[in-house]
Amino acid sequence: MAAAAGSAATSSFSEEELTLTVKWSGKEYTVRLCGDDSVGELKRRICQLTNVLPKRQKLLYPKLVASKLADDSVLLCQLPLKSSLKMTMIGTVEDEIIVDQVESPEVVDDFEIGQDEALHIKDRAVNKLKLRRRIDQYKIELRNPCREGKKLLVLDIDYTLFDHRSTAENPLELMRPYLHEFLTAAYVEYDIMIWSATSMKWVELKMGQLGVLDNPNYKITALLDHLAMITVQSESRGIFDCKPLGLIWAQFPEFYSSKNTIMFDDLRRNFVMNPQNGLTIKPFKKAHSNRDGDHELVKLTRYLLSIAELEDLSELDHSSWSSFTEDNGKRRRHA
Ligand SMILES: [Mg+2]
């Protein structure tokens, strides 16, 4: 016991576990977090329990100015929270979540993180600890079994497969062109997981509407949502969320690793815990005017299939993917 007390005393306050009680709609909910989690993280946990989307939550806490709890990037250890006091949440469950997506202001959030800093972030002990905790907390549910000998393709949704900011009578109008052809071709060599920074309800609804979940030509291995993400801190960019692939690798070590996984996302910062596995895809926006000219998924199909035979994908520089397929094509033509 003495040893445990000693180590608790030396560990920083930010790593300490916090148990908070949140009152909402006449009920009380218990949320467990740690000091280095952000307010944004807290809201996602509350969303998990209440289904009130983070952006619809207003948090109130005794003697604490509401603006502190309105800033998602504030760390909980920076707030005077006590487990004896209760937090109140005001917010309504959205049924019209599609409308909600479009209504909310667009976040301009793609920023470059330098290579050196990216390496620093993934190696920081505090971020590794967060990943560890997320691995314990978040269980990936398989919709279809992992397949022996296949690589893994992880896909973002918003602006990667779908233009979530435009409006249309039929969501199919906002789907990135060639999506089903792309998934069909990729499925030959890759298991496919879809990971979006929104709620599971929205991920299932959206993928269902696009016909991705019941397509006869390919199967989706798993869906992941915002609760699987972790919050990390960068010196130049402050606090932001990312998608750590280590969560998947830890849960299916016999199938997937940094060597056989590739992830497509329009936001580079989502790769910060695994920079060698991410490919930044050109965002698909303004679907109505760009639909006819967007061939990204056709070109990326070629890339995916041409690298599928490699032993270790993490040795590639995915930022030059378009020249890789060209070079390979030339080599083949000249052979
Ligand atoms: Mg996106």
C-alpha cells in the first residue's frame, strides 16, 4: 500500500482518475475520466450515456463560470472539479441528426503538424497512457470476422466518403463517386473498417443510407466512432482529437499491425499517433459541382492494389501515393 501511495504522490495530478456525477433530465450519470482529458472528451462520455450530442450539451457546475465548460480544449485538471459536487447538463437528444450536421458551423481544422512534432506526440508517455486507457474502455464490435492474410483499410467518412456539409434530397447525391466500386476492389485485399469522429448512431445511419452496410460485393469488418478517439496535446496546436490505430492493433493483434494497415482521412492530424499509416485524401466538398470531376477513389484503388503485395506498408511515404502508382505503371509498361 505504501508503494501505491508513493507512486500516486509522484504521478502528476493530470493522470489522476476523476469520477463525476452529471445530472440530466432528472437522472444522474457517473462519468469516469482523468485529469488530462479535455472538456470535449467529457462531453463525448456524456453523449455515450445520454445520446445528447456534444455540441448540444451545455454544462453547468457550482461556482464555475460556464465559459470554461464551453471550451472543449480545456483540460479537466485545469478546472476546480470535486467528485462531491454534481454537474448539470442541459441539452436535447437530436432526432434530426442529419439536419444537425449541416446546421453546425464548419470547423476549419486541418492544420499541419511538423514531422518532428508528430513523432514527439506519438512517443509522449501521457499519450501512450491515454491510448492504453482507450484500449481498455472501447471494445470494437466486429460486424464481420477479420480475414486471415488480409491487410486493413480504415476510412474516415466526412469529406472522405461523403460530403456532409451539402444538402440533397437523397444522400446518395452526396456520396463520393465510385465509392462502391472502390470498396468492392479494396475488399479483395483489405478488411475494411470505418471510423468517424461522430456518434455511432450517425455512422450507422449514414453508411446504411449509402448502402455500404449491406452491399453484396464487400463486407465492413467494423465501425468506430468518436468515443474511440483520444485527445492529445501539441506544442504548436494545442489540444485536439485523433484516431489512434493502436486501438485496433491491440484488439486484433493476430490480424492487424502497423505493417499492414493504411488509413484514409482528409485531416492529417487524425494520424498523429501513427503518421506512417495515414494517407491524407483530398476532401470531397461541394458534391453538386464536384461530383463529375472527382476520381480520387479510382486512383486510390490503383494505389491500394499496387501496394497490397508489400510486406510492410509503414515503410511507404503515402504523401507521394499518386507518383507511386504512376512509377509502377511506367515500370510495368516498360517491363
Ligand atoms: Mg473527414
